[in-house]
Amino acid sequence: MTGIYTALFGAEFASYYNDSLLSYAMAAFLGLIVIHFFSASTTQALTSIVSNGTLLNKIKLPLSIFPVGIVTANTVQFTTGVLPLVLFLTLLKSGSWVNMCMVILPFIALIIICLGIALIVSGLYVFFRDLQYFYELITFSLWISSPVFYPPDIVPEAIQPFLKFNPLFIIIDSIRQIVFSSHVPYWSVVFSSFSTALLILAIGLACFHCWKTQYMDLL
């Protein structure tokens, strides 16, 4: 996907990355790993409670173990597969050991966001079994409204405030700032990403706790 985006849009958008096709490819790669991690984690978590309904009727287990387990499994995959490459690219591009360590922070915020969304969608799916078809549209909307293959600077100023309601927007922006800059990361961006992540997790926990008393009757 990074290669395809670079071939199609690299020449057009390289000017936003110091006229470097390689820098654009790195930016696209960083955006893709965020959106793919989010999509894989939350989509798999969506059906996790219902698909284990037979097991839950036989053994008493905490219901949250299934969506949390899905996000944890994807986190382990990411940590062992993609994260080492991200750390190497950060050190290569920024030349800063501090940035290499700090780039982990937005990814932690991303994991927290995925946990919150996973709790919400897995709980809703117990009540609404058609949710998975609508959720495909939601994930596509989040992907297209995130600066994955395009720089955020090309978005009209009138629309930019609305894009910031997308929690992945600030995650991608924060990661790119840390990777491409030799300066200390902007703490305001990091703080904003964590604030958003914790808010989503709090909403997810509250919703899951309110709904869980009705789950077993529907499973």
C-alpha cells in the first residue's frame, strides 16, 4: 500500500515533505500502520463477545476479556513486527534518541483508543447484529478523513476543525512530528492525543458496564 500511494501521489505531495519522495513514503507508511492497527483491532473485537456466546453460557468469564484480548493480540503483533521498524526510521530521520523513545507515546494513546472503541462496538453488537456492515462504513470514513496518503495542509481551513474530531488524525500528526523533527516532540500534541484516548476509554468502560447485565439474555 505504501508503494502504491507513493507511485500515485508521491510526485504531487513530495513538496510537503522537503521534496523528498522517500519522506512521503515514510509519512504514508506511518499513516497506514495507524489506520490498519485501528481497523484490525476494533473490527475483530466487534464480534468477539457474540462469537464466544456458547462458551460464556457454559463458563463464567469476565465479558471484557474478549475485546481486550483481541486488542492485546494485535498489540503484541505490532510490537514484534512493525514497532522495531518505526523506531529505526525515527532514529534515522530525526537523529534523536529522545524522539526514538518518545514515538512510542502516540502508539500507546492509539492502543487506549482501540480499547475504548472495542468495548463500545463489541457491546453494541450484542444488541445490533447488523452493526458490522455499518462499522465498515465508519472505519472507511475514519480512514479517508485521516491524513494517511495526503498531507493535512491541503485540507481547506474550513474543514480542518471537523477532521480533528477524528481521534486518529491527531495520532498520525503526533507520530509524524516526532519522526520527522529533530526537535523535542510537541507536548501539547502528545497531551491532546492522550486526553482524547482516555476520554474514549472512559466512555467505553461506562457503556460496557451499563450494558453487560443484559448481554447474557441476548447470547
